[in-house]
Amino acid sequence: MDEMKAVDLGQVMHSIRASGRPNTVLWQAPDSVAFVARGREFRSEFHSDPSDEVMYMIKGDMNLHYRTPDGDEKIAVVREGEIVYCPAGTPHSPRFSPDSFVLVLERKRRPDERDRFTWYCAKCGAQLHESVKQVADYREDPVSRAYEEFYGSEAHRTCSRCGHVTPRPPAKP
């Protein structure tokens, strides 16, 4: 076993801010993964992962949108210093500002498991697109890859039920 070392979450947040990266992986062990993520502007997808997830708001508040088994969308407000448990398979969309940070603890994916990133129409609620990713290493930033896939295709952003086209987020200056 390697030496056990404590992690300074303040330093981790500073490092993420300075680097411009969306997250930093603290560890990826055979059975667990921990990372700190900063908020993303325009987060819109619902993520379903095959393991339970625990989120602790280090800085700022989060609106955790989630979908019930009946398909209803609800919001759990998670304030700075609070922790929330998200059961495996629950479609959830953590929405918080780029100045906020969350610590995420979850089970590392098994080789046969896949994460799902799903978008729904803002007008009628129909499913627009689902991106399925094998998440072997969180340093590969699967959320950003799913976003590139969705926003890079007008067909993915167009609702087959009502015709609404989800706009792309504004370009960064």
C-alpha cells in the first residue's frame, strides 16, 4: 500500500480554477473513485450511472435536478456544507455555478457497465438524445465528450415530437 495522505480541498479547488479543467480526480482505486468538480454553465443533461453516488457541496449551492421512476422532474437543493445520496440508475443533473465545487464519491465502473447522458425537450419533455459511454477513467471527462456529441448535431437537439430545437450554449469569449 502507498502512503496515506490527506487532501486539502481548498488547494484542489484553487488548482481547478487555475487550470480551467472541469474536475480533478483525487483517486481511482479498484472499487472507488473520488473527484472534485466545478459547476458547468448550461448543464442540461441527466446522467444515469450504474453505482450509487454521494455528493458533498464544498463551496456554493447546487440544484440537483432528477427524474423519478414515473418520469417527473424534481429538484433537490443541496446547500454548501450539505451532502446528498443519489441511488444507482437515478437520472440526475447537478446544476451549479462555475464558482461552486462538489466532491463526488462513487464506485468505480466495472468493465461491462455504461453511463448514460440523456437530454429531454424543454418544450414537451420528450427524450431528445442519449449518449452511452464506458467510463473507465474520469480524467477523460466523459461529460464534456457527451456534450460535444449532443451540441455538435442539430439532429440530436431537435425534438421528434414537437420540433423544438435546443439551442447551443453561447460561445465563450
